[in-house]
Amino acid sequence: MKRRVALGVFYAVFLSYLQIAWPAEKETAKQAPATYVGNEVCKACHPAQFEKFSTTLMGKIFLYNPRDE
């Protein structure tokens, strides 16, 4: 009985040490903020959505009379 208790304590301490020494998730680097990549990149990946958007009033203004990039 004492051996079981001792083994249980040992495993509890050992597992606690592993969680401290090797965390499950490593910290990830922060991503840079999103930037505008242009109409052609959008059109290449989303042709159906691009065609539908380009027929709307907002799409026409945005695509043919942009105020900035």
C-alpha cells in the first residue's frame, strides 16, 4: 500500500514537472497586420465572387474609381 502511494506521488510530481518543462502549446509569433494585395489576387482565388461584386454599384466604384490602394 505504501508503495502505491509513493508511486502515485512520484507520478503526480513527475507529470507536474513535465507540464512546466514542456508546455503543450508553444508561443506563436505574432502575425503582421493584413494589408491590401490588389484586385488581381482576389480575382485569382475568388473568380465567381469577383464577377458578382464587379456588377454591383459598389464594385464598379471600387474597381474603376479607387480613392487609394
